[in-house]
Amino acid sequence: MGYSLIMFKDIIKDLRESQELSQYELAKALQVSQSAIAKWELGKTEPTASALISISKFFKVSTDYLLELEDEFGNKI
């Protein structure tokens, strides 16, 4: 597993929990399966590029933030 995958799993879970969403609710909003969300949060798989964009738009964060290329303030890491 790459560095981004390990960090992504924590970011997606934190974002979901901060919105008080279940995995099912997030899956429905993103039009993916609940098992896809679970696998992302466990670090077993990574989202497709289109799913990453959907996550970014849904949570109003940049894809760079999701991939740990910048912090929550937009500063490049």
C-alpha cells in the first residue's frame, strides 16, 4: 500500500464522522456501495478518479487534501 492510501483511509473516515454520516448514507450520496466506503476506510482499496472527485465535491475539500498533498488550509505539503 502506498502512503496516500494509508492516509486517505483516515481522512475519509474523519470527514464522514465529522458530518455524522453512516457509511451507508455516504455511499448513497456518492452513488457507490457501502462496501466500497468500508474498503476505503480499511485501506483495502482506493477510490477511482471519478469517485475521488465526487468525495471532494461532497465534502467541499480539494482532491489534493484527500491525497495528503496539502493541508486543510490549502498549503502544499
